[in-house]
Amino acid sequence: MLKFELQEAKKILERQEIALADVRGEWIKNNSEKNLAVMREEEQNLKIARMNYNAAVEKMDIMKTVVFLLS
């Protein structure tokens, strides 16, 4: 179950990186305030996705340690 959570978090992180790249491309084409606001929002979403991924990695590490200590 944790492995699935980790894989899912990684997929979300990768999709968010792609979304941010797309938005940055749009902002480069058209430096409007709207595109800048969208880009800032996508940057925040990427930060959240990274935090979620890092939390999933930490959970996996903790569970590996617990299993090791219990064995």
C-alpha cells in the first residue's frame, strides 16, 4: 500500500512539473498578469506535490526501518 502511495505521489509530481513547464511557456509567449498568476499558482501546486512525494518517501523509509527492527 505504501509503495502504491509513493508511486502515485511520484506520478502527480511529474504531471505537475509538466503543467508548470506548459504554463511557463505560455507566460513566455504572453507576459500577461493572468498568465503570471497562473504560473505562480502552478509553482505552489508543484511545491505541494513535492512535499507530498517527500512525505511518502519518508513514510516508506520509516516502515522499512520498523520492519527491520521487528525482524
